[in-house]
Amino acid sequence: MPQNVPVSQEAAGAPHPGGVDEEEFRAAMARLAAGVVLVTAHDPEDGPRGEDVGMTATSFLSVSLEPPLVLVSVRQDSRMDELLERQPLWAVSVLAEGQRPIAGRFSMRGRVSDRLLFQDMPRTRGAVSGALLVDGALATVECRTEQRVDAGDHTLVIGRVLATSLPAGAEGGPLAYFRGRYRRLA
């Protein structure tokens, strides 16, 4: 019978005042498989035509059917957090297993401008949100922020779903993230 084996406090580092340390927490959460999405929003205040912003996320989930609500977690003080604080409209593209390069380009630290990242990516502008939607995604969801909740070093953004689509031509299964790597479901 398998037993839970705690990570040594000495090996993992000092715990937070309220409990587990960062490395131990990260190791435990890496064992939870998650779907991968691209969160997008259009910043009308950036430049003469505005700027499109994107962020890879694995913390996206359905919250409620009535009304239809979803939640995405964004790092506080990130460009996406700052934008979603003043721009209520945004979108999510549920990435297919063949869209790993898209997930990778929008998750890089110290990356180039989002304009360059979107440049050669097949995309459509959402009719409701004005945000870019990834062509070939398994599903797209356009939202309007209903609530923002501070949660540690992240902001939980709860959005009312205004439109969804199941694009034709989406192939394969979902792109998943497990143990620190992008994966395909078997």
C-alpha cells in the first residue's frame, strides 16, 4: 500500500509561517494535470490601434452554469493582471495538443512584445470581446469580468461567459500540463 512520503524540511527549505514551503507545494501541485489555455485581451490604450496581449494559463475553470461563469488566475503585477483591471473584456482559447508552440511562446519569461508573438499565429478577433482567438483551438470563450479576488501572489478573475464557439477544424485532444511539461493525453 503506497504511503505519503513528506518532503524533508531540510531538503525543501524553510516552510512559510502558515505551513508548507514553496518547493514542497510546487512539487505536489505538479502532480495535478491541467488543461492549457491562451488568455487574450485587447488593450485599446496602447498605441494608435491598441495592442493585443496574451498569456498561457493552466488555472482556468468553470465556476457556474447559472449564470455562466469561468475563472482564470493571473500573476499579480503582470501585464495581463494590469490590463484586466481596466479592460473588462477578454477571451480564452482552449489549446489542442498540436498547439504546444503557442503555449510555449506566451509563457516565456523576458519575451518579446506580444505583437510579435501574435504575428504569424492563425487567429480571429472575437466579435464580442475584441480579443484574439486562436484558430484551431478546441473551444473559445469570450468573457466580461464580473469580479476580481486577490489571492496571495495572484488575482482570480471571474468572468461572465458572453460567447463560446467550438471551431471547425480543431483536431486531436487537449494540450495538458503535468509534472512541469506539456503533455498529450494517451
